[in-house]
Amino acid sequence: MELDLSPKLAKKVYGDDGGSYHAWCPNELPMLREGNIGAAKLALEKNGFALPRYSDSSKVAYVLQGAGVAGIILPESEEKVIAIKKGDAIALPFGVITWWYNKDDTELVVLFMGDTSKGHKAGQFTDFFLTGANGIFTGFTTDFVKRAWDVDDDTAKALISNQNGKGVVKLDANVKMPEPKPDHRKGMALNCEEAPLDTDIKNAGNVVLLNTKNLPLVGQVGMGADLVRLEGNAMCSPGFSCDSALQVTYIVKGSGRLQVVGVDGKRVLETIVKAGNLLIVPRFFVVSKIADPDGLSWFSIITTPNPVFTHLAGSIGAWKAISPQVLQAAFKVPAETEKVFRSKRSNDAIFFPPPK
């Protein structure tokens, strides 16, 4: 049975006045289950507060829209309160407790993608809430809460039942939340829209890689990531991950054409991708994209902290390294055709500007 690789949109799981949580379902996107990958989005309205929680999976968070505050508590560490904004990437290893808050008028939207291989459900995150109607306090009896936290009966009952929201709540405007501390951002977040470019091709596109060099915590998460921005009508070279990693891609902005070629030279996917789509390219499959006139941007996680890609076209394409005689024999073409083939794309690498 062939897997459905077509891109999908997230569906709402829960939400209230303060915001909502959306996730991609492995039943609709089977590669999530096959690759043990989870993906979800958190959207917070003004004064929206995502209650403290931890997850059964390590993740990379990416801020798609807006600005806000995040609280991050690594195991046996003090709380880090950081300002977050559009373009920020944050590595969230196992055991981390997080909360999220939006005090601005603009909706705050955060994307989460990560590894579910050690989770309860393949291809799906399971969050454990510390408070709320589905929080851990509601599962313990009053006498256990009194004993564990050394509180009286009334306090225990308040801890158990006062917060009746689930996952996301809306706070009163006069509630004072912790102010972010600039020094807490160091090593916790990297803004991909402001970071130095790893590749920049004029009139074609650019890429920022997220790895253990610029955000060491991704080593604990076990994944790398990148933000790719393709100019209008430009092309991303056909390529594949050569270290058996899966590539999970979320379309951040714009639209474009995408083709994926798999085993036996079969084109397994040809589609139009748009903002909000999520897709997963299987291991070693070759993928290429061509942006529509307004351009195409995507954020991807790769299931290794320092990914390596092989590109099949361009100045660094694998073809350039193969002997001319081998190419002639492999393509069954004369020397003249091989020379024409080799002479093309001698200056362009990875991204190709629109045809003139």
C-alpha cells in the first residue's frame, strides 16, 4: 500500500476565548506515524495563556506570527522567561516544562515539530498539563495533594478545582505576568529571519540552518532545522538527505509547485503547496520546488541535529563529481551531449533564479 504524501492542513484539537491548539493527524498524514514525527500549532489571542505543560516528545518550536513571552523550565533548572517573536526557533528537549503568553493585539502562532519515537502515540504529541481541568492536580485525591505539598484542605481544593480551563485560557487584562529577561534568550532561541545566512543566491533564494553551532540545544532534541526563502519563480535544486534523515516541511508563506521522486524513478508526488501545508519527504527521496511569482518560504525540521544534503543540480551538484565517461555511459549519450549537460549551472548552487 502506497503512502499518501500529499500536504495537509492542521485541525483544531481544543480551544477557548484565549486561543486554540491545532494538530496534524497521522490518520490523514500517514508519514507522521511512519516517521514517528509530530506536528502542531498553538494560536494565542490577546491575553491568551497556554497553561504550563510538558510533553512526551522533544520538539523544535518556530514562531510563525506575532510576539509574546515563553516560560521554559529545563529539568533541574531555573525558569527562563524569554521574549519571542516571528522567526524565533526554540529547541525543547525531553522533560522541559513550557508556558506561553500573548499580551499583544496580534495573534501569536507557534509551530511545533518533533520526534514521537518515545511518545505514547506514534506521529502525535501527548501533552501533560500541570494545571487546569485536565491537569495532574485533578487526578490526585485531596489528601494526596495536601500531603505532597503540605497545604491545608481549602488550599488543596483550590489547587485542584479553581482553574477549570483546558490547555489555553484567557487572562484578565490586569493580570501581571513575568517580564522577559534579555539574558535568558542566550542559547535558548535563534531568530531565523535575523541570523546570518548560510546560503544566499541573488534573485533566487537563501537559507538559514539551525544546528548545534548556533543553537546547541538542538543536539539534545536530536533534530536540525532550516528556514528557506525562495524568490518569485525561482527553483530549489532537486536533492535528498544523504544521512537517512526525514525532512518535515511546513509552508510558512507563499505557494509553489513541488515534485517528489522515489524508488524506481517514480514520481510519487506532484502538487501545489500553500501556506499552512505540512508535508514529509521519505528518506532518500528526491524533492524539488519552484516558487510562484510571490515567492515561497518554508521551515523544516530534519531528524538529525547536523543534516547533510546531496543536491543533484547546480555548481555543487553530484553530477559534477562524476567522470564524463561514466555520465556518457550512464545516460547513453554522445560526448557532445554530456559536455552540454556538464557545462550548465556552473555558477548557481542550490537555488536557481527564474529563466531570463
